[in-house]
Amino acid sequence: MLVRPKHGILDPQGEAVESSLRQLGFAVAEARVGRLVDVEIDGDDPSAVREQLERMCEQLLANPLIESYEIELPAG
Amino acid sequence: MSDSAPRIGVVSFPGSNDDRDAAWALRALGAEPVPVWHADPALPELAAVVLPGGFSYGDYLRCGAIARFSPIMRAVGSFAEAGGLVLGICNGFQILTEAGLLPGVLRPNASLSFVCRDVRVRIERNDLPFTTRAAVGDELTIPVKHGEGCWFADDALLAELDGNHQIVLRYAAGENPNGAVADVAGVCNEAGNVLGLMPHPEHAVDPLLGSADGAVLLSSLVDAARLSAASLV
């Protein structure tokens, strides 16, 4: 699960990283810092697993006021 | 301690560090502070509850995001729902927003720096149990000390809160220490019995500490707690 600050939300961490990257000579336009949460979860039905992961994001991992999230399931 | 000293709970979470100061200040202002442990499933008989400052659960994930799952928070939620007085200071404010008891969210300071200094905050309403000893427009000098005190609400939520007069404290002009939207330093719930604020009134109850302005807020709470305790008898 990938959680990151929504667009338009001030991201001071991202700004600090962006300015450091520029100091290293990388021409980055924008950097945003989020967080990655890996969980191992058993289940045969990918849609049921995804639904559980969505609830995890909604209830704890992301604050919907300021953060968006994406869910990625391993292939297969 | 006299019979008229209302019992005010002070909740200690793992990582709380202002619980003793809060208890000290409440006692100095005429209340009987009652230590409450985060793992307790229920609150004792109390006239009010204070969630103190600190770094509960190491501020993991987001400040306050883990503490809201402490067993005591279910009891605090029911207490608040029943009209009980709840004051969240700094980390306590963060916990109350994460628990959904107060609107908005506290984010890392815009400066990315921890701020620790006195700020002036303006009283926006004085009809709350936390502000009766102040006048609207009063400016109080109270210290802040936080790395994540940048209160945020989107435009729609902010307009709603403005309409409901839920913005209780704002940083005075030029004083905003953290980039908070609309200079918000403290907000209450719609009913007005739950207040959260980033400044630390418990660190400003004696002139020796640089300011006694925090006592304006805490004494208001003690007054209200005394009234609510009397009405229970």
C-alpha cells in the first residue's frame, strides 16, 4: 500500500528532499514523500483481499483528509 | 484538598511527557488531578478529562494515530459523547483529531523544524467551558513545543467550522509557528465540550514560568468541572 500526500497539500518533507536533490544537480520539478506499507495476508480471492487492504488504508494507514493511497497486489 | 476540588483525569499514554505538568497545574488551580492509565478500559468518576502532550507511541505512522486505539480512548469517546469535558493539549489534540472527536489533522510544521517558544494566541469565543475566564479578542501568551502542529482542513471543512464557530484559538498576527491553515491554534467539536489546542496552557500557570496566561484556560475548565461535578451530586 502506497500512501502519499494529496496534491495541493503542503508537503514540507517533499520540499526538503526536492531542494536536496537539486543541490546534488538533479533537475527535479517536484518531490513528494509518502510511505510504503507491505503486509502479508492470506487469501485466494484477490478482490476480497483488496477490499480488506482498502479498509486498512481508510481506517488507519492513510488519513483521508490529507493522504491518498494506492494498493498493489503481487501478480499471480 | 477541599470538597469543591473537581476530579479531572489526566491520561498517560506510553510516551506522554506532560502528564505530570498537567496534573501539577490542575492541582495549583484548585482541581484534584486523577491519573488515568491508557490501558484502563474505563474512566473513574470524573468531571473532566485532559489528554496531555508528549509523543504517544513514538508518533509512529502519524501523531496520535496509534494512541487512539488505546483502550481508554473508547471510554473517552463515550465520555465526550455524553457531554463530558475533554481537553487535548498538543499530542492530546493530535489524538483527538485522529480519533475523530475533533475536526482537521495536525501535520509536520511547514518549517520542518521543531518549535519551542512563547506565542500569542487570540481567543475567538468565550462561551465555552474552556474559555469563560477570557474575553473575545484577548491575546494570551502561551508556549508551544511541537514538530507537528500544522493544523489542516480543506476549504469546505474550514468554512463549515467557521460557520459553526468551532475555531476557538488563533495565533495572533505574525505568530503562527507552524503554518497552520487560517492561523488555527485550537478547535472544538460542534457541541463545544471537546477542545484541542497546540499551545501548552499547563506550562503557563505561574509568572515564574514566564506567563500565567495558561491559567485563564485551565481555570475556566476547573470552574466548569466544578459546576458539572456539583450537578452530578
